[in-house]
Amino acid sequence: MAYFPMLIDMSNLKILVVGGGAIATEKLKKLIDFTTNITLISIEIEKSAKELIEKYGLTLYKRAYVKGDIAGFDIVIVATDTIELHRAIYEESRDLKTLINSVDNTQYCDFIFPSYVKRGDLTIAFSTGGASPAFAKQLRQYIEKIIPQNIGDFLKDMKSLRKIMPKGKERMEYFDRVVKEYFKKHFKQI
């Protein structure tokens, strides 16, 4: 199955992470790039997850998952070693409008986490549809090296200009010219 590459505004979505180990922490680090409206449920929480919870004011319920806990959440990430729990949460979600990511169990996923680069407003995602996350990671690391560090500032300036310049052909031509100049200055020509 192919996954549709969709970028979504998560600022008003409620996120639940079930699990508190290394993989849950990895997912948590990615989510925090986009929202802090995150709740965790786990009996045990590793140190780096606890630090993120405290730093970003996330909600933690230090207990086992109970059927019904996903109610009211828009997105649920299940990051535990218990495959039966992954299946049960996925099945529970079928009657709700809740998207599920079941770490390392694509049969219980509505979506997968891509490898990505984020610099300000620029987000580039890489995915192999689960075929080889290692390949997606290597490709991300390669691309990450060629993206200029100041690209976030450049895009911030472009966003500001878009708000004040009137729409039309002249604006389009201006932006095309400015972006081409930026590429010429900051990217190696292939």
C-alpha cells in the first residue's frame, strides 16, 4: 500500500502517546516540532521522555492504558512492546475519528511517521512506505546537509512579503526571481 504524503496543521489537534520507552520518546521528539498538545500514558517513563514532558508542559498519566482512553484524541501513537495492545487500540479506533500510528506494526496504522527535515517553515518528508526506514533516514541526512542553515530566515522574509505585496503576475515574477537568486547563491548547481 502507498501512503499519501499529507502535511497537517496539528496546532488544534489532541495527541495521545501510549508508551514511555525509547521509541515513544523518539516519536515524542518529532511531535514536539509541531505541537505540544500531547498526553502520554505509560506505567514507566524513560528519563529523556520525562525531561520533554517537564520542559514542554505535556500531560502524563503514569498508569497502564485502559480501553476508552483514546476518546477525544485526534491522533494516537502506540509505542509499546505489546502487540496485542496495538491491535486492541487500533480496533477500538475504528468507530472513532481517531488516526492511529502503531509503531513497527503497519497493519495497525492509519499513517506512518516519515523521516523529515524541518527548518523554520520548510518541512521536507522522506518515506519508503515502510519498506526501508533506514533508507529514508540516509536520504534525509544527505539532503539535510545541502539545505542552507539560513533557509528558515529566507522563508520568513518571503512570508512577510506575501502578506503585503498585491497578488498578480508582477508578484509571481518577483518571487520567482528572488527564489532563483537564492538558489543560485546557496545551492550547488547540479
